[in-house]
Amino acid sequence: MYGNYDGQDMPPSFDLMLGADVWDSVQLQDSDGIITKEIIHMPNKGYIHVCLVHTYSGTPFISALELRPITNSIYATQSGSLSRYFRWDVGSTTNETFRYPDDVYDRIWSPNSFYYWAPISTSSNVDSTGTINFNLPSTVMQTAAIPANGVTSLEFHWVPVNRTFKYYVYMHFSEVGSDLAKNQTREMYIYFNGEKWHGPLSPSHLETVTVYTTSAMTNYSRYDIEIRATDKSSLPPILNALEVYQVKEFPQLLTHQQDVDAITNIKSKYEVKRDWQGDPCTPKVHLWQGLNCSYDDNQPPRIISLVERNPNFCLSDSCKKKNNRFIVPVLASVVTFSVFLAALVILQHLRRRKQAKKKKGSLETKNRKFSYFDLLKITNNFERVLGKGGFGTVYHGYLDDKQVAVKMLSPSSVQGYKQFQAEVELLIRAHHKNLTILVGYCDEGTNMGLIYEFMANGNLQSHLLEDKADTLSWERRLQIASESAQGLEYLHNGCKPPIVHRDVKSANILLNEKFQAKLADFGLSRIFPVEGGTHVSTTVVGTPGYLDPEYYISNRLTEKSDVYSFGVVLLELITGQPVIQKTPQRTLIGQWVSSMLARGDIKNIVDHRLQGDFDTNTVWKAVEIALACIHTISTRRPTMNQVVIELNDCLAMEIARTKAHETAPDGTPDELMIDLNLQSDVFPLAR
């Protein structure tokens, strides 16, 4: 149950994985609903991995995880595991759910009946032993249903989402009526999709008989099951309990057990602090951070190395010759070498990391370094808080009589130091008028902080989603879009090797006192080893709603992932809407805009706070740019250079429109003087 624990009133959706394969999806509709997922599974190893997978629709959570042993003589399948589709206590008179201790296997029995079904029951115990002992709870078998309201048979059906889905059905019967007279008979046939499937069947008094499928039912668009009385039956058909299961196949092989034991022992013994959960090599999209694995369709994956990314990088060709150590093999192949050798190599690596942490990374430039005492003076003992985030808290301060923002790393930040170091290294080297200026940093023991120029107007998101006295005009929005695009273009084209931001969003676009836009928060940024190359990330990161779906699925990071995120920001600027609608459908902003455009409704897309003060042509052009940026296929998205050129055209048109309204006293427009001072070179220079 969600219970609105995070105060967002947005029930999440996420996937469940069993081993290396998807088991099911969890989609909560409200904060009070309870969802229980159940599967009958025979593991091929001595352990089971159950994983909650983030699908960027809220934070996954779990209230309880329970494992119950069950005999393998029941619920047998030809292949695969059985995921509960539904399980009914038919004819229940209490509307109560039963499980353990009524059911020794802790199966959950939900009450269910229909308008055309009438309940009958007994207070006597029902024996569930038989040739195959399903150990059904007597409380469930004591109730049953018979046809009612003029109906002569018991019917139920279900419609599969996909015809290829496979199902197993288990129907449990027991005669619970009063002792039958000598001339009374209860005899039934069971029909499946109109064809006689089983029978005749005559349940014994207070004894259980189970009718079930021995092979999977599949390839039907609808499954209809009907229980009819035979011609010689004097009593109507009966049904006490029903179970339907969907077959779940788990074909993906797990990592070779020898390798799992080796890497698990290393993780435990040397206290490796990484997000290592589930199977090391599978599924590929959730490969353990830093591991390289080899894959063979018919063999379990093998761990071949553990790699560590070098945080130092060059922005000029000259230093490429000095340092080409972007990937450093640390763990020798556990396939080729002994576990002992691997442990020694890992131990040496971890010791180096521990020493490096004590020094807090050898940041190359020291002339911008401040002490923790300096930060206390700058912030007046951290008096005024500007904001808080996953990294830590941001404080207001003064340095040389100029306002600054000081972002302090929280000790509880899991990835904080790595992002701290990455951001310092990048901002020391990369300089552009549309990137935030790093004034300095503090790297003293556990006290780490970044000092930035103060951005008086906060972040862009606050102006779009919060009620502000001054609404951003259409011209200003285009100006912000153009400036943000130029900053991003500089990262892609002006830096050698190129840099991908990886977390472009309106909250990471800051505005100074003149509303000049600057990109911020470079802690997740990554560089490409070679110009024009691609970088395959071991971990997908980003913000829900802004994350490139192709990158999320393939784990392949390119500059076009930033282009996608920028397209979402541009749609925010146009519409003033959140990137994910706060509705049960959780519609993405791109989907919402596309649905409006399908009706030709361009004006209702635009932020209503603009009150029609815009040129429809520039809106159309901006929307076209944004939709091109969020194309599902990355190769069809424009480059940031192309985006800058198109946005500059939009901005020039809007400036011309607003200037034309500023007429001279004689009624003629003032002389139009436009100096945009915008560059669209393929390789912009550092500003």
C-alpha cells in the first residue's frame, strides 16, 4: 500500500524482476489500494533475487516479501513458473479473505461470486486429501456456488492481453449440500470455449476433487469455462474454489555461480560500497556498476573484469597523449585467474581508493580552494538556506562583497563525493557565458562544498510551475531557451572531448538578475573518450520525464540524450506544464502536446499566463523544434547546433514583433535595431 508516504500524492508504477527476467508490473491507482503479487516458482539455485525496477514513474517500494515452501507434487507445469492470475473462494458468505493458518501454504483466497450465482455452505469440515493433495483450507471448501436467477450453469471467463499468454486452471469441487436423497444426483460436465472438456463429474460429500489442466491453455482471444449439469442430474452444478495461473518463463541464464561467489565474497570482505544488487551480469541493463561480462546464448554469463573510470579528463588534444587511462582494468578475469588473485587486485584497488578519499581526490587546480573556516565566514555560519537537494544544502553568502551560493555536500549523499569531484573538474576547465561559474570549492575532510556565482532569480522550473508575480514573457522564454541551448552546444562541440550533461532539466537551468540562463549541476556529466564516439554507461541516470527512453532501454549514451532532455525543457517553456501530469495516467508532456496538436489546438498548448501575447508562427516553430528533439529514435533528433540556429530564428522573429508594437509618436514604428550577439558556429569558442 502506497499510503502517500512521500507526500506527492502520486502512486508509483514499477516492474518486478525474478532473477534476470521481468515477472510482473505494479501499477497503483490510489494511495489506499493494496496489491499482492504471487508466484509459484522452482529456483534452480539456492537463492532467489527479487528486484524492484525503477521505470521512472515514482519510487518503487515494498511492504513485505514472503517466501513459503510448497510441495512439488502439485501445480506441476511443462515449463515455466505460475503467477497467480486470480484465486477465488467461491460462494463465500463472510466476504473475508483467507490465508495462513487456514491455508497451510499461505495461499490468499479472495471471496468472489456473481449475480447469477447463489451461495451454499456447510459447517462440517471438508476433507481435502486425495490422489493429489492440494491441502485446500476447509474454510474455503465449506462454501460453494450454484446457478441462480434462472440460469442453469456456472460460467466465468477472462480475456488475455496477449493471445500467446499461457494459463493453467484448477477447479475444486466438494458436495456441501445436506445429505442427498436416494433419488437425487449432482453430475456435471465442464466445457471450454463451447467444447466438452471434462466429465461427467460427481463430487463426493465433504470430500474434495480437483479438475485441472495438465498442459497450458494458450492462443485464444477469450477463455470461456462453463459448468453444466448432465441430463440425468437432478441438482444444479456446483463450484467451491477456483485458481487460474499465468505461465511466466524465466529463460535468461544467471551469472556463472563460480563468478557470483567470487565477486560476492569480494564485495563482503572488502566492503565494496557500490550499488551491487541482484545478479551481477543480468539483465544487461542492470549490470553491476563497473563490471564487464561476456555473454553466450547457451552458457551462463561470465565476469571478465571490473573497471574503474578515471575521473581526470582533458579538454584539449595536447593532454590526450599524456594520459589515455580512461578505463583501468582492476579485477583480473575470474574465468582465467584464481579468486585469490582477483581478491588481491581488488584489495590493492580499494586501498588506493581509500587513500584517495582521505586526500579527497587530487583536484588539479588549487588556487580556488577554500577552507571550511572560509565557508563559515562566507555564509555567516550557514545562516540563510537557499535550497536543498540530493547533493546537500545550498546556502547564501558573500565573498569580496559579492553574493555567492555555497552548496555543501551532505554526509549521507551516496554518490555525493564522486559527483562533487566531477563537477569541480569540469567547471575548472569549461568556461562559457551560459554555464554557471565556479568561484571555488572546499575539500577539507568530511566538509566539502562548491561556491558558485549567485543566481538571483533561482531556477527556471520555479518560474514555470510556481505562482510568480511576474510571468516570463514569450520573448524571455525564447531567450532562455536559446541561451540554455548555447551552453549545451558548447559542452557537445566546444569541449574536446565532448561532454554530455546527462541531467538537463528546468531545475538545472539557473537565471541571474538579468534572467540570463546558465546550465548548472554537472555532477552526472560524462565525457566521450574520442571525438564523435559514444560512451556506454554502466548505470542509467537522469530525472523521470526528462530521461531519453532510448538511453534508458539500450544503456547507450550519446549527445542526443541531452537533446531529448532539452526538448522536454522547451515544451515546459512553451506550455508551463509539468513534465509528468499528476493524473492516474501520468501522461508525459510530449504525449500531451502531441494529443493537443492532433486536434489542431496550438493556442491551448501555450501557457495561459501569456494571455495570448505571442506570435503563433514562433510558437509553431518552437513546438516543431521540441518535438524533433524528443523523437523516439535518437538519430532523427537534431544536433544542439541545429537547435541553436532554429531558436535564434524564433527569437529574432519575436523581437521584431515586440519592437513593431513600440511605435513612434507619428504612428510609424521606431527604427528596428537588433543585436542578438548569438553565435551558431559548429565549434563555439569558450566565453
